[in-house]
Amino acid sequence: MITVLGGGITGLSTTWFLAQQLPSAVSIKLVEGSSRLGGWMRTDKRQAGGREFIVERGPRTLRTGASREACAVLELAEDLGLQSQVITAPRLSAAARNRFIYFKGELNCMPTGVGSLLTGLPPAVKCLPRGIWRDVTTAKNTPMDSTDESIHDFIARRFGEQVDDNLASAVMHGIYAADTRDLSARALLYPFWLADRLGSKGVLRGLRAVAKVSRARKAWTAERDGAEARALADRRAQAPEFWDMIDEASMYSFRDGIQTLSDRLVSKLQEFKNVQIITGQPVTAARSASDGNAEVELADGQVIKSQHIVNTLPLHCMRELFSTSNSLLNETPYSSVAVVNVAFGKKNITPVDGFGYLVPRASAADSKALGTVFDSCTLAAQDGDADITRLTVMLGGSRFEELFGSPATASKHALEDAALETIRNHLGLKSQPIDIDAMVGVNCIPSYTVGYIDRLKDMHRWVLEQLGGRMSVVGAAYGGPAVPQCIIHARDHVNYNLNLNNLSQPQNVSGLEQILEAFELPA
């Protein structure tokens, strides 16, 4: 028997891939402490002003493209029979082309190619050419005695502080809801960080050396990548209309929201006779059993014995289960984000069309928001015929407590007022919305802070020492917090790490092997 801890998208995906591989005689248990499955993938339906519409409380769109991560999600959606529910934003749509940064009281549209550069750079981006020139003309100043530095220090050292204050800080607000002065350059900007170390003068010149390293590393995975490419080609041949639609898209979701994916995973897993899903029972302890297997104890006293445990719990939850710990468990902060969904009773009311905008550090004094997503512009098909404009304002992140107090007790009214103030000041929308609702994701995004890779190595060693080699880990705290990263990590772990034909023996894998290999410094 194998047990998966955690019923978010990582746990559900892991259970799905296990169910595809294991014979029906092998029992799979999925344990979720709350009463709800899907984790931060949550779509709610609301009614206001005679209209029905959806609001996303967490992630809302998925990227297309040729990456393994993007293909893994699309293949999963196809295997779950969700093709007819996929809706897309075409590559030439405003949502795909227009992304903004709020800078000096205005929305600055980010360049999307050489053509957009010819029309002139907006104020937020004017620092970039100067930053590039600085990099190519500044002597090598890499701190070779250090294994990491913050994104802010790295960018400031090579490109100048303004590039971070105006641009990079905004991007990291959108992904991690965290401050670049805390985030790891090695973990999150690895190709550029490595280029700085390998190159003789500057990051951009060093990218050639990184390309050589990348080609060498691809040789390690050539067999795997070739098999996956052939399997994808077969899929395309069998469902050309679906894949042609995806090829023309920049991003996608589902007509009834992104929770469609997690809901379908749950319903499909319930069809497997060897899969049992337990909800509302937090795990209170994990230990080695007297017979050499592993076991977990639930809040109701139930003990589940397993030949292997795949632990997808957040780090702060996992830490409570063991008497020993490690630096990643102890030192990884999580960001909290307030998601405020706002609906107006009229279409197309934003002053610009696009995906939305992010707020950089340079504008922090003028804004309590991390950014705003233009939901109706991004995926208009989700609105149907409703005369409505949906927006989502993100608040908090690294400044949550400074602005709103404790995330667990923050005033919903204060959050909604801050969102309305943001919309009025940034977008000039003075009319009253027909609906507004705030929800706080407490500790929802792990922060990959300076020293993260060294702590990940510590976590790898610690996991191998737990439960006699019968536990491994997968999740947002390791390979990346985005939905595609969680799904590909789950798939790779099941397909390439675990020896499912010999579960009677300890697996002696942490689940972090491939991730750490990707960050190994070349000799």
C-alpha cells in the first residue's frame, strides 16, 4: 500500500499517476486534513446584479508552450477528458500581448518584441537598456566565495538597482508575492546567476557558457525526452483539433474555472477501486512501524500503515509530524495573499485591455496592491453573455502584516476597501461594483529565499533518513509553486523515482534528486 499526504493539486496529481501505474491489488490512500480537496485551486460561483459569474481564489490561467511542464498539464487535461471545457486566450489577443506595470501613477505596457521597442520605451522600462549596457561594460564582480545572493543584490550588481526596483520586483510580486531582497537568485534566476559565475565578463556574455552546460545536461535526459516527444506526437495525431487550438493559444483555463481540473481529478480517482480518499482528518504523526513499514496517525486515532508515503504537505505542516527537522523545514517563510474579486455590471470598462498589471517596489509607496488581473479580458468566454467586468486585486505578500495585520485575522472590510482604492487610483474606475469579496490565502506561497538550494540539499538528506527510507516529498516548496511545476514534479516522481514493482523494499529516494541535479554547479 502507498499513502499520499495532502489533497492539493500535487497530492491529487501524484495519486492519479500512481493509479495509472499500479495494479489494482495495490491500495492507494490519499489523506487530506481539511474537508476540501484541490488546495489553492478554488473557483467559486457568485450571483449579483442579476448575473451569475465565477471568481478565482487562487491560480486562474495555465500557460501553453513546448516546455515539459506545460505539456504535462495539457496531457493530464486530455487524459481526464476535459478538452471540450478548455477555453483559450489566443496568442494575438490583448491578454497575451499587453501586460502592464504600474509606475509613477501610470500603467506602463511592457515590450513584447523588437517592434514594440521601436515605438518607444515606457518610463518603467527605460532603465533596461542602461542596465544591459552596464552589464556588458562592467568588469566581473561575482562574489565567488558565496553560493547565493538575493535577486535584488544580483540585479543591482550587474544591471543597476532600477532594473530591480522598476521591473524584476514586480514580476516576483506576481509569482511569489515576495520581496526580491529576500529571494534567491540561484534558485529563481539560475541561468543568469550561473552565467555570471561562468562568464569572464558579464551575465549576457556568460549565457553562451550556460548554453553549453544546458546541452550537456540534456544528454542526460535524451532518452526520457525522446520518449515523451514521441508520445506527444501520437497525442497530436489522435486529437489534432485540440492540439491545433492549443498551438494558437497563449494561455488557457476551463469554462467553469480552474477548479475544473482538480474536481475532475477527484471524480476520476473515485472510479478506481484501489483508491481511497480520506478528508477532514489531519495527520498528527508519522513514524516507522514495528514491521519495517511506515505509518501515519490521523486526528481520529486511525493508524494507516504503508509501504511508502509520498508527502505533499506544506513545510510548516510537515514539520509538526517529526521529532527531528532540517533547515528547509525551519527557515522557509510562506507568503500570505489576499485575493479580492471585484465585479462591475458593464463590459469593457478598464482603460486598457490586457492580462493586468503588477506593482514594483518603486511604486510601493503609492499602492497596497501586488497587482490586478483583468479576468474578463483574459478569458472572456468565462463570462458568457453576461454584461460584466471581472477584476482580481492581489494584496499583501511580504507587506501583509505591515498593511493589514495578521493574515489570519485581517479585516475583510479593510481588504475590500484597499482593493476599491486600488482600482479607483490605478484604473480610474469610480463606479460602484455589483460585487466584491475578499479571501485570504494564509501561508499560500513558499518563498525561495537566499540559501534555498543549500537548504534543499539538507532537506534531501533529512528525507532519506526518515521512516526507514519509506518517505519521499513532492510539492510547491521544491520544484516551483506554479500548478504546472507541481504536476510535472508529481509525474516525474512516480514515473522515474519510485520503483513501483518493488514497494516491499524501502525506496530510499527523497523526490528531490532531479531538482538538485538541475542546480549542480558544473565542474
